[in-house]
Amino acid sequence: MIDAETRRKLTSLRRKAESEQWSLEEGIDWSVAPVPAPTITSRFIQRSVGALFAGEQATVRACDRLIEVLPAGPVRDCIAVQSNDEFRHVEAYARYMERTGLAPEPHDGIREVTDRLARWSGPTSGLFFAIHIVLEGEALGLQLDVENDLDCPLFRSVNRRISRDEARHVAFGRIIAASAAREMDEHDRRRTVDEIRAVWTGCVKALAGENFFLWRALSFMADRSWNRHMADLARTGLLPSDSR
């Protein structure tokens, strides 16, 4: 049950989201040539942009699942607008990949792990934390990393338009997190964290592929990043503040 102040914030955020809607054709200048840095390979584009593409697809499915179970009100309204955002992001990343001569498909490892998010087996309320506190926040960092690596003017244009939406989705998560945490018992909270960690680890392994040394490097960075997410989850009330 959300209080009056949370309801007010959500209504304000939903209105902001509606005012910031953009179309694929008018929001991005597709006449800009896709010119990745000379050192960037097609395989890198397929794996990195494909991972972002698959993540957006899975988030659409997760949002639609929430819409099915949530009662009418400001939370469902915000999720509905977000679902529209995520679907548009799918189309934008697909269009970028097609412009670079690649099929808009992630590799199998990424598809498998993002499908796990879409089939979420934890508590339904846990999806708020999986999507908005951990994965959306991490996506903002990954989007910036890929943008810097590609150094492509068209991808930069696509990415910066999408990042504005993602920042708003993270803000939504921070508003609703406390209410969602209060609705869960200790068992469901732990199940939520375990499921998020499984998806998280799967994403890291999928990005590394068969490269053992890359897996070691990514694993080390992911552990540090995961500790930051654990602190965020503790601040939302999902975990005790001394959890690690």
C-alpha cells in the first residue's frame, strides 16, 4: 500500500514520462552514418549492442508481467509507460545493428540469461528490485561503456536518447522500493536477492563467452559492482543494512 506522498511522486513522474515520449523516427537522426572506431569489430558490436538489445526485450516482458498482476493505480501507470519506453529501445538498438549490417539478435548466452529475467521465478514484487534498482542502474553504466568503446556518432545519438528514459526508470524504482520491500517477508526478500544474483552472474559469464581471462577480469569488476548493488538493496529495506 503506497502512502499519499509516494502516490504524489509517482503521479508527477508518470506525467514527466508522458511528456518526454519520443518516436523512433523523430527522436533520432538516422541520417547520421554508423561509424564505429576503427579498432571495433563486428563481433564486439554484436555482443555488446546485442546484450543491450536483449536486456531491453526481457525488460519489456517483465514490465508486461507486472502490468498483468498490479492493481489499477499510479504504480501500474508508471510501469505501462516504461513498457512503451523499453519497446522503443528494442527497436532503436535493432535499427542501429541493422545499420551496421548485423542481424538484431543477441548471442545465445545473453538470450538465455535475459530470458531468465523475463521468466522471473522469484516473488513478483522482487521484479521491482531486479529491474529498477540493479539492472536498470547497471544498464546505464554499460550503455556509457559501450558508447565510449564504439565511439560511433550514431550509437551516441541512440544511446543518449535511451539513457534519459533509463534514468527515469531508476528514479521510479527508488520511489517505489520501500513500499515493495514492506510487502515481502524475509524468505521472499532472500529469494529475490538470490534470483537477481543468478541473473547478474549469468550476464557476466555470457558477456565473457569462452574467454577465461576476460571472465576473470569481468568477474572481479562485477564483484565490486555487486557489492555496491547490495548496499543499494540494503538502503531500500530489502536487506539488513549489514548484509554482504
